Amino acid sequence: MKRAVAILASASLIVVVGCQAYDARLAKTLEDMRYRKRLDDNLMPPVTKGKLEELKIYIRPPQNLKGPTQTFAWTVVEPGRFDLENSFIDESKVESEHILVRVKKPKAPATTKKGAAAPAEAAPRGDFTADVVELIKNVYGDDLSTKKFKPDVKSHGTLSNNFKTITLDLTAKEVQVYLYGEKNGQYEIALIFDYPKESKNTIDPKIRLSLEAFAVGEVASRAFSSGNESEGGEEGGGGGEAPPI
């Protein structure tokens, strides 16, 4: 009799544990579905063609910011200063996102065929953060220093992105700048959001979601193929260190 009671108790415990595990999985699935709906309601679809995908950079701009534009719309940049410059702009041209990218690649041995013209010299590259700050100062006339940037983390689920950030108050509008770079890693990226002050309460949550969904490397590749921004957090994707300032 005691043996039968013990077996029955064990079976009941297994059923309870199994139900709890099922409930937890169901709750997680529903939470993921709600989060993906928030992303779709507030962000543009990811750019799945062109150099962003080629470089394994997954970006979903805030809703209504379309692009990338045919030419970089933020400012004039010397050829070769960055590996990629993209702009996303709304139809009224009052809200925008601008992206500057450098991707570290192994140096190929210099070989020039006899008689071949020497390749054109690219613009000299300095420190990524310093180069971005210099552009910001030229565009907005703000007396910006690299020391003013503060650490910020945007995360959801297992995906966590570390940035250095600053918000510029330009009277009629604001500019949010986010710098991303992995420690000893491959990517250095600046994400610059420009909008009128009256749009702040509307666009701020969209910027936050866009930064949460941002990914690079293999995490970006998986996001491109599956559309699942909640997966990640390992080397080569979100979770890289913010760039040194």
C-alpha cells in the first residue's frame, strides 16, 4: 500500500512539474509574440538587401523612416572615411536616422600588377569616435566632446546592446547619438536620430525598440533569416562592448 501511495505521489509531482514547465513556455511564447507585435507596430521592416545585409548589420529604423536613401542625406563625407553611410527619412523630411559604419577586415597583401595604375588613396581614417564627433560638430555647430558620452544598454530577452550615447538639445529639435563598438571586435557603428522636439514623446519609444532589435555578425544573420530579434547575446552580435571614449 505504501509503495502504491509513493508511486501515485511521484506521478502527481511529475504532472505538476510538467504543467508548470508548459505554463512557463506558453507564457514566454506569448510574451515574445507581444514583443514582436510591438516591433512591427513601431519599426520599419529590416533592410534585407544591399550592403547592410552584406556586412551583417541588422537595423530596423523607427516607423515611417524610409530608406536607405540613394545618397547620404546627413552631410558630405569624404570617400573612404567610412565603409558605409546610410540615411532613413520620413516623407515630411523632419525626422531622420543616419548610420555610419566601419568594419575591421584583415589587411590583404599589397599586390600591384606591372603597369597597373596605383589605387586611389582613401581619406585618412582617425579614431572612429573622434571622426563621428567631428562630423556632428560640423553639422550642428555643437561644442561636443567625447567626454560627454555616457554608457547606455538597450536589451530585451538574451539580446543586449551596449552603447555610448549623448542627446543634443538644439532648441527646435533634438539629436540622439549612439555609438556601438565591440571590444577588440569587428564593428564600429554610429546611429544618429534627428527629430523635432514636439516629436520626442512619439519617437523615443521607437528609437528604444530600434536599438533593442539592432544586431551585428552572426546574430544579425540569424535575425535576417528568421526575423527573430529576441535571440542573440553571444559574441558577434548584440552584447558587444561600447566603444572606448
